[in-house]
Amino acid sequence: LAAAGFELPGKAAPPAANYCPFVKTGNLVFISGQLPMKNGEIQFKGLCGAEYTTEQAYKAAELCAINLIAQVREACDGDLSKVKRVVKLGGFVACGADFTEHPKVINGASDIMAKAFGPAGTHSRAAVGCSSLPFGVPVEVEGVFEISD
């Protein structure tokens, strides 16, 4: 990731409400939805197709993915080599009813997983449109990762 110009935050973001940032069960880690935040600050606010182009929203999805990786690093006690596979991403895109480029937006997160984990970053995925997301962000991404013991 560093070679591609991306830097993981020093610490994963704390939850914004009454939930766990991740849950481990067996060899799976379920990571709660991550927002486009950097240094504890929301970096994008608004709707895709209105305030943000598809390309700009793609950048927001990249940031969500960086935060997902920070959470899985936390779940692996700081050792990302324990990640065996990115199993699934769920992407939510805040937009109007006429916006149809949800998959292109969430490609931002998928592309980060491929850069970070190579073939193990290939995953199943959903890209869903919605009318709003927490704190007015345009994108939220959740993930499921398989890890080694």
C-alpha cells in the first residue's frame, strides 16, 4: 500500500455508537462499516451524483478500505500477515434515485484490497445505493476477512 501512496492510520477508529468495530468467530473477522475518515475526521460529506462524481466517491471508498484494513490489523494483533483472504465487502453508496454507478464507486475499496493482499484480496461483494449514511458520508464499506490462528 505504501508503494501505491496509501498509509494505514496508526490506530483503528473507535466505534461511533453501541457496537463492536469487529467480531472474530472461528477464523473469520466481521468488520463493521467503515467511513471515509482520516485522523478522526470525516473527509467526504454529501451524495454521490450530486456533491461527488463517481471518481470522487471512488476515492472515498478507497479511504473506507484503508480503515477496514486498519481494523483487521487490530483484530490480528497488529500482524496483517495473518490475513488469509478478503471474503466479502459490503458497500453502501448514498445517492439519489437516478445514480446507477454504485459498482464503480465500491471498486475503490475492492482495488485497495487487491493492492494490499494480492490474489487473497479477491472477494465477493455487494454495492448498494441508499438515501443517506451516518454523518452524511457518501460511502460506507464493511468487510469479512479470513485469518489464520
